[in-house]
Amino acid sequence: MVSGPTTFPDSRLHIPNQPAPDSQLAVKLSAWTEERVMLFHYRDRDQLEVDFVLENSVGEIVGIEVKSAASVTRRDFLGLERVASAAGSAFMRGIVLYNGVQTLSFADNLRAVPLSALWA
């Protein structure tokens, strides 16, 4: 069963109809745009997760994963890669927010961005 954005037609996926895990960060994220977006949390059968999945009115998807670590590895992008695969061309980008100091590229549309950039 799938609940959440219609962009995810694959019945393997489960997006619970529940608030995203960190509502304060969600409020900050939603303040960045005048565009109305829907906000979801993603978890699949394999327990891969993405903290925030944002879908705009035309079905474009952005995934945001939040990590407390000061470094990131390819493994930190597994949930985002799963969402990208499921969303296909609707997936615009995936971001891992972390406690480091550099913005790092892991693929054309996958980046690690310091949490401090939210307030820069």
C-alpha cells in the first residue's frame, strides 16, 4: 500500500501519512519557497529512509536526509538513491545535511551540505 505522493506508483514503497521527524526543520525548509510543497517521510520494506521528501505541485521531488555526523559516505545516500529510482525523472535532487563544513558532490543530483548552510 502506498500513501503519500502519487509520484510513487511502485507498491514496494511506503510513505506513512505522518509528520516528518523534525518539524522545526520542516518549518525552516518550507519558509525557503513561496511554492506550495507537500512534505513526507519515506521508508521502504528494506528500512531505507529519507527524513524529508518534498513534492511540488508539478510532481518534482527533492529528498533531504539529516545526519548528525561530521562526515558523510556513499552509504548515507542509499535512501535518497532509492527514492530517485522510484521517482524517475521527477527526482530533482537529493541532499544530505550533515555537521561538516564542505559541500560535497556524490553524483550529479546528490550532494552533502553542511547544516550550517541553512542559516547562512
